[in-house]
Amino acid sequence: MPKAAPFESHTERYEDWFEKYDDAYQSERNALERLVPAAGRGLEIGVGSGRFAGPLGIDVGIDPADAMLEHAQERGVDVVKGVAESLPFRDGAFETALLVTTICFVDDIPRTLAEADRVLSESGSLVIGYIDKDSPVGEIYQETKAENPFYRDATFVTTEELLEALEAAGFTDFEFVQTIYQWIDELDGPEPVEEGYGDGSFVGIKASR
């Protein structure tokens, strides 16, 4: 699984990003806090090092990279090794499924969304956080992706593309938040979180049926 390889071999570089760009990280966390339900069992798909699952109270995290799972476990997350397209959980096992900057790395978006839908309870919610392809940060990431071991193999999506995929997967109700309105090197404190999308580079979607 080539997309997981950089996360195995560059784990410390990944962790260092959150320290260097703490304002961006806090902005993203604040946005997702608006969407992630406080109650119920949660799963983060593509949990990485647990930087989001831990603070957001998500119980279980799945990821293909062992090095990432070690960090996530240290942050109090129950970890499972696996991929988004084939989740080793029973139907309806979770109230929340969370994907943060993961959708651009999966091999099959429709299959990923179908699996997320399968493991959610009838009243459950899917929350996706991502860098919008058409946003200022998204455009810079695409221009420089060849230089970045993490984003080299990433496929960024627009909000419209993701909405189309979500609707095809059976999701009908959507709530949006956005944040990060300038390049991350220029941030001076966490950015505001606003409703909607189209202005902020980081977008959060809460989807339900």
C-alpha cells in the first residue's frame, strides 16, 4: 500500500507538522468539534497518530501504518490495522465515523463511503474534514505535491465532487463548517470557524441519512 509508506517512514516529520503549524491544527480541531457528536461510540478512519481522535473523544481508530497506530494508542485510542475500503467492524457498530485529511489518500472513495455507511448506526453521522482542492491551500498543495512525501500520491477533491459521492452513497443531510482563510505560514492564532464552504481551505462536512 504505497500511500501508507510515507506515514511509516516519515512519522516524526508528520508529528512535527502539528507542532510547527499549531494554529492550523487548532483551527481544524475547532471546526471538527462543531460537527462531531459528543455521545456515542466513534471510529476514525485513517486515524494517523491520533491527533484528532484523541481530543475529539473518538474511541477507535483504524490505519494501515503501524508507526502511526503506535502514536494513536499512546493518545488513548483503541487501534486496529486496516484500510478504509474494508473495515473489520460489524454493521451499525458506531454512532460516528470520522475521516480527517484522509479522503485524498484512499484508493476508492465510493467504497470508502459505503463502508463508513455500513458501520454506522441508523442515526449515525459521517464527519469528513479535508482541504478543498479549489481553495488557496489546496492549490498550493497541488502545485508542490511532488516535493511532499505525504501528498505526492494524494488525489484532492472539491466539495462538489465529495458531495456528489456522498449523495451517491445514500447520504442526504449535510452540515458544513470552514476555516483557514490564508496560507498556513501566515496564521497568527487559530482562524475563525464559519458555517458553509467556499471561503475556507479546510472544510468539514457532517453527513447523515
